[in-house]
Amino acid sequence: MTRGGIGQITGHRLKFDPEDTKQGIFLVAEDGTETRITMVGVNKPSQLMFSIPSSLPAGNYTLEVRVIFSSKLRSGKLTETLSVA
């Protein structure tokens, strides 16, 4: 991942409420620190496009999308670990 770069996720049931801080795109560091992505350009059921924070510290991250579906908070994780140098 490149700080300040653009990320894209495709799938199903991805659209989330950007006003709800429990929902969204999260980068979870190895120590458990979570960074919620705030700059989302496309928020559709089958596609998310977002800006990777320029202030994101170097390290390894798991990408997670959290969405409320059927009144429950659901999450999906990318299986690969993402790195910021």
C-alpha cells in the first residue's frame, strides 16, 4: 500500500453508512490499532474506492470492511496482509 494512494474493493454487500463510526473500511495494525478510512469516493454495494491515509504509520495491516446488514454488524477481512513501508 502507498500512503496517499487509492484503494479499491469489489464484492457484495459492501455499502456502509459513513456517518456510523462502527461501519466502514478499517486498517488494523499487528498491534490491534485500528485506522478507519474517512476519505471514501465510491461507496456502492459492489465497489468501494478510498484514499489510504497519508499519515498511516509504516507496518503490516489487515483490511476489514464492516457493514450493518439485517440489524447486525458484519465484517469481512482481506486474507492477504498489506504493508506500508
